Amino acid sequence: MSTLTKITSATELPISIFTDAEYERMAKIFSNILSERKRQQVKWGDQSGNLNVVWSTILTEEVGEAAKAVLQLDFEHGDTREELRNELIQVAAVAVAWVEALDKNAD
């Protein structure tokens, strides 16, 4: 595949670009993001009607929590890498929810 070829879906990626270990790590991450999305859906219900400014506020709040975890991990030794990882999974899940809302409302 040419490096100039536009990739339009994940299935078009040559899987050989990742080692088995990298692929397994990514699969675990994506599974964690999906689990977090399910948790959010149960907790908050359908939020697809939120204005973009609301989504931006929610995502910013989650990024702030991740930034706090970074400061605590690097300077205060309070939080663990696992706490930072959890916060980043929440950031990713909120971003996915926002994209879901954009797609749903485009129909």
C-alpha cells in the first residue's frame, strides 16, 4: 500500500504494521474504552442531545482530571500509573461519546 493511499477504514490498515504484543495492548485499551462507554451510558443515559459546548466542557473536565493525576504521579507520588491510565480511558470514552453524538445527529 502506498503511503499516499487514503485509508478510509480500520480494516484497510495492514495489520502487520503492529507486532502481536502491540496489537494485544491496543485491543485491551479499546476494550477498556468500550467498557467505560457502557458504564457512562448506564450512569448518564443518552446524552446525544448535548450541545457541543456541553461536550467540550465534559471533555475538558476529564482532561483536567488526567492532568491532576499526572501532577500527582510525577511530583507528589500520590496517584499511581493505574489512576492516570483510568483517567485517560475516561478521556477517550468521552471523546468517543461526543463523536457518537455528532454522527447520530448528522442523520
